[in-house]
Amino acid sequence: MEILEFSFTVAEFLAAFVGIIYMYKYRVDKATRYFVYFLCFSFFVELFGELPTLIKNNESLCFLEDTFWSENAWLYNIYTIISILFYVWFFRYYLKSKQLINILNILLLIFSLSSIVNLIITEVFFIRQSSYVMVFGTFLILMSVFFYFFEMLKSEKILEFNKDFVFYVGVGASIFHLCITPLFIYFRYFHDDISPDFVQIHKTILYTSIIFMYTCFTIGFLVCFRKNKSY
């Protein structure tokens, strides 16, 4: 399990690192530039999310044990909303159809308001990641990716889809959210005392999905490197 934890941290860092190099080496559009910033933000969120472990294993930080810093559910609840909003914005940026863009705009508004209400009226914010946010957010991301692929099928982009960075983001983000969403729905019914095997399976699938997603992003950047060099 420690190997998986280390591997997903490396995969996340590598995606951000390669993205930074690509951004500064070539002229990129606004969405790609902000995507690189988002990868850096995600990496630092993951590092900050390790704070509860440091508090638990470090006696000098024991005074933080009874504070909200000793848990990271609140952090990932906030991050999940931000990440979903960003992914939908990213795919919406490349859409041409005003009708599809308007649909996403409406759904984004509903998602934002309902997610905030869900975190306020339930006790989930400081306890665990909200399954409502994950389910609704996954639906939004899949719809955004579908819209983008639908427009791609009707354009000349389909002839070189394997050289399109957005394609790799779509594949990585879709597979990741499809894999982890069922885990977060059922995770509240299990913990180490009830089902330690489920907890281990949950962690294995989660880390593997993260590695796959960030590997897709890295491959996308590397493919774009080759594409730009050929030009």
C-alpha cells in the first residue's frame, strides 16, 4: 500500500512538472494554462492532506489533535467541488455549441448551490467526503466529456484525436470518477472495525485510479510535445 501511495504522489508531481515545462516551452491556450495551474494546486492539496498523519505521528503537534486540522474530510470536500467545477469549465471552454454550453452553465449553477447546501445541512463536511457531491459531480464531468467527444466526432479533430490533449484529460478524468464514485457511496457503511478488507480495496482502487488519471495527463503533454516538434 505504501508503494501505491508513493506512486500516486510521483504520478501527480510528474503530471504537474511536465505540464509546467510544456506550458513554458510552447504557447498554450488559456484552458491548458489553467489546467497546469490546477495540477499544481492539486499536488499541494494532497501534501496538505497529509497533515492529520503528521499530527498523529508527531508528538510536537499533539496540541492539534482535537482541532479540525486533525481531519482532512473538510479539505477534500472543498477540493472536490473546486475540481469538478474546474473540469466542467475546462471541457466547456472547447465546446462550440451554445446550446450545450448553456446546459452545462445551468447544471454548474445547480451543482454549486446544491453542494453547498448539502455540506451545510448535513454533518458530512468534517466527517467524510460527500457522496452527493461525488455522484452529481461525476455525472457533470461525464456529460461534459460526452459533449466534447460528440463535437469531436462531427469535426476534423476526430482524424487526429490521439494528438489532442483534451482527449487524454477526458479519458483520465472519466475513468477516475467512474471508478471512485461507487467507493465513496458505500464507504460510509464500512470502516476498519467492520470491514478492513473493504477499506484496503477502497485504497487500492483509489490510488490506482489516481495513478491512471495523472498518467493520462502526462501522456497527453508528451504527445503534444511531439506534435509541436513535428510542426
